[in-house]
Amino acid sequence: MEKADRESDPRESNPGSPQRLALISVSDKTGIIEFAGRLSKLGYGLLSTGGTAKALVGAGLAVTEVSDHTGSPEIMGGRLKTLHPRIHGGLLGRAGVDDGVMRDEDIPRIDLAVINLYPFESVTSQSDCSFNDAIENIDIGGPAMLRSAAKNFESVAIITSPEQYQAVLEQLESGSGELDRKTRFELAVAAFNRVAQYDDAISNYLSSLEEDGSQAPFPDQTNGCFVKVADLRYGENPHQQAAWYRDVQPAQGSLAAARQHQGKELSYNNIADADAAWECVRQFDETACAIIKHANPCGVAMAQDPANAYDLAFATDSTSAFGGVIAFNRPLDASTAVNIINRQFLEVLIAPAFADEALAVLLAKKNIRVLEIPGGKPVPQQETKRISSGLLIQTSDLDSLSREDCRVVSQRQPTAQEWLDLMFAWKVARMVKSNAIVYAAGGRTVGIGAGQMSRIDSARIGRWKAEDAGLPIKGAVMASDAFFPFRDGIDTAAEAGIAAVIQPGGSMRDEEVISAADEHGMAMIFTGIKKAAAMSRISCNCW
């Protein structure tokens, strides 16, 4: 098509005084009407595609359709519309370098592009998403335009999110009418990051498809995109550098979605312990409190209210609780906050909400890191562990256990209270590093043995902890995260007065272990589920 035929070209509406030109093509139309309107007032001509153009025209804005600009209609049901030299040439043309060829080829310069992509991630996250739905939501033209504009950031500003609109407008309206180089570069980096996230989502989805179209839990290739939350003062040790990253879309109710009300910056170890504490308490339906130190529970308890839950959890091991992380699964009130800060030194305090009076109380201890995490049950995620030149990935340990799932293997049946305590202790054992032994009674821990090379040592430590805290262990229950390879663990528990045991079972010596329980009049339950807590859990979709 000859230039004379392109009467709708926004560059030609004011001969001799070339307009700035903005290309707008968005799937998420949040805020786009206001943004485009203010661009128009700044002298930008608006160039747009199908649905976006209709929305802008409907708002009374003057818009040139991309098909009119290129002289080529959309074809293939809209699949092909922006892959054209007049679009990509306008985005890629370098000021002072490509002016001649752009003039000769009649390619107007595009100064600013506003582009976001088809919602592939949200579409494929729906349980009823079909394969065809997924394929049709793979954007082709959008990522191509993002890359063209971002590559040419010296001449073009590329905007990829409604969250960027206000800052861009403030700079454009400040008087100069231009975006500085620093801003254009930051926008370009954000654009390339968005393309990387998008391509990773597509690759992960397609790589995990089975022949029947179902999704395998682990794709043939895995790609992870994480956004930095903060640089940390140091890592696990002072000589190590560290930073904290979160998922691009953090799960609701996860630590990555926390709001920090006060306190010093979180450290590497704070984050690991905070995640363990929060994951521990939010698995309970009842009001619960957990105190964590070095990624292991010092004490966990359920009660009618946060104050009593804290008292019981603290009493399990008040010495180890010093400098720990405390988490509640219920809003925190002022009186409980007073009790905590008057009783112990702590690093982090977590709850799904805080009363205003509680926040006022906590200001007296300004260094305490106070984290508010909106509630939400744990969601299936993936846990990863970095190894030399590789990665181990596993599904998260969210298996729930009910009485119906268990098998009583002893001669004596557990009492009703023992059943309640066994279920409680089993949940706590999930959070204790293997080898793990948890003694519990009345919905609270009374002794915890963690991280030993032998299970008998963990059993002994748990008993010693209970005795040292002055807590009665006779009549309590015991949870073990793995089977007992020998009867000595049962004998040790019996000496302490343990009444019932919950464990996975599966040892070659199960019969010997069951016989030991029967000899001592103990009830024993097999779950068939091993619960080794071998590494810290950080709440994200793929860590």
C-alpha cells in the first residue's frame, strides 16, 4: 500500500511536526483507559490492536488500528497481526542510526509500547483447562514485540504491567515529556524478565504432558523464575552472602506473602525458621502456637486461645525458646503479646493478624520482626534441594492422616484422648528433623528429640527434655517419623511411662517392636507413612 493511501497513520495527522507514537496491545486492560488518555494529552498518537483498540475507542480516544497502520489485515483468526516490518521496524529502529532506512521504507518510529501477554499461566492453572485452551493462550506477537522494544530501550520505552503506569506517567508529565535512560533500561529488564517467566511457564507445562494429556508431577525439563525480595546481611554463616527470592506468583498464605510490621531486616536463618514455624501452626484446625529454633520445634501446643497455647508451647523447652521464632495460627491479642515480650527474647513473631493494641505493645521491642501472613491452608507445592550441578525435587509433605488411615497393631487399643494426642504428635513430627521423636499429652508437646543419628538417642533426648522441664511424661504418647529398627526405642519409651506410640512401621523387626509394645501394655499404631523432615522448607512453588 502506498504512503498516500495511509491516511489513518497517526504520524501523518500533523505533517511537519511528527507525533510521538505509542503502541498499545494488552490482555490485562486494568488502568489502560486512563493511561492511554493521559498519553494522548501528552501528544502521543495511539496505535492499537483488536480488543484493546475497541476499548480505547469506546472510551472516546482516537486510535489507529494496527491493520490500518501496516496495510495488512489480521489473518488466521487474529493469530497474525503484529509480525510486520512497520511494527518491528518501528520498535527496533535506532535513533540516529536507522533514520535513513526508516524514511526510505516508510516506517514510523514507535516511541513507547504498552504490551502484556495472553494469560497462559492463569488459564493453565485452571483444573478444566484443555490442551487446546493452553495452546491458544500461547502469545506469539506479544513476546516478539516485547523483545524488539526492550532490545532498543535507548530509543523505546517498553511497559509490561499496570503497576508501572503511574511512575511512567509521573515522569512523562514532569515537564521534559521524556523517560530518562535509567527508567527505560529498568523497564527493558522487566520486559525481558516477563518474557523469561512466560516462556518458562509454557516449557514447564508442555514438558510435563503425558501421552494421554494428563500432567506428570515432574516435567522432563524444569524452569524456575524467582523474584528477589531482599538482599540479606549474610547467609547461614556470617562469611556467606545471601539473598531472599520468592515465586513470581507466591502462594496465598505463604511466608513470601508476609507483611512485616516492624523489626530489623530478616536474616537467612530468620527466614528458614519463620517458614518452619508458620508451616507447623497452619496445619492445625485448632488454635495453635509453635516455637522454632534452628528449624526444629522447641514446643508446640493447641489450646482454646493463643495465650494458653503459647504458655504450653513455651513450657516444653523454655531454655531453647530463647531467641526463637513464635508463630500462631490465630490473630494475636495485646495480652498475649505482653506475656511473650515479658517472658522471653525472640527474633520473629508471626500471626495471620494482629490487634492494633498488640502492635502497640510490640513497639516496645522494636527489634522483634513482626510478620503478618494472611491465613490459608498449605497448598501443594514442590520442594527442592540444590546439589552439585543438579537439583532434587519432591512434592510437598501435605498428606493428612485420620484415624481411618491408621492400623492398630498392638493388643491394646488407644483411648479417645490417646488418639487425639497421637494425631497431634504426628503433625508435630513432620516438622522435626529426622531422626524425630515427639512426646505429647493433652494437645501439647512435653519432650522433643531431634536430628540424631540414631532413633534411640532421639528417644532419650526427648525424655530428658521432658524431665528437665518438669513435665510429666507418664501417660503421654510418642510419635516417630520413621519405623523403629529395634525394640530399644520402645523399651526406652516404656521406662518413661509412654502409653501409646504412632509410627510408620515397615521395619524388618516390626513383630519384635510390636511384641515390646504389648509387653509394656502400650498401644501402637502404624501409619505406613514415613515423615522424615530432612531439610528446611521454604514456601514457594518450586524452591
